[in-house]
Amino acid sequence: MTPKIPVNQQINKLGKYLKKHIDGAYSMKISANMCDVYVSLYYQYSILPDRPGDEMRMSDLFEMKFNINITTYANKLRINLIEVHPDEQTIGHFVIDENTSQDIVATYGLTIKKIRNLLSKHFDGYEFIF
């Protein structure tokens, strides 16, 4: 049986994996018990906003920058999704337990799924492209 990796050591491991596997990841900052992965996500409107005189099309792409902040909380990984903007608005957070986080590929898949859910709830009418 493989020994469990402590949660605090999984922070950087997951951060490096996210930076490597998310196409829009452009920067990573590691500090004590925390890792920030900065990503550019592209989106388009799934429903065009009703703005008279606006020449937007369904195929137009826009960019939004986010910080995926990874830290620990009660022996679990806590992942915060923060919009990189002067307001630094937290879009949401979720936790991943110690047993699930042992498998980096499964943790990556779960992280992307949860981030997509957070984005779709907060930005209704947008389709994000990773």
C-alpha cells in the first residue's frame, strides 16, 4: 500500500499539475501553505445580451482572468476561484478530502468540473473555454 501524501504537500503538486494542463495558465505563485495558479479563460455568450446598437455576435470571444487559489482547511484541500480584477471577487470555493486528493489525475478532473460549475452558476449566459 502506498503511503498517503499529507495534504499540505499536495498543494504544490496540484498547482503544478493545473498549470501544466490548463491551456490558459500563465503564472504560478507558491508561498507557505498556498499556491496560486493564474489562468486566462475565454468565454462567449450563450445568449446575446439585449443591447441596442451593439454589434456582438455569438462567435465573439472575450477573455477573463482568474486565480485558482489552493490551500488547506481541516486536513482537506480548499480551492478558491477568484476573479483577477481590481475588486478581487471570490467566485466560489470547494474542498477536496484527503483520500480523493491522493490521485492527482482524479483531483484535476474534479477540480475542473467544480470550477466549471462555479463559473456557470456565477456567470449565467456565458460559455467558458478552458
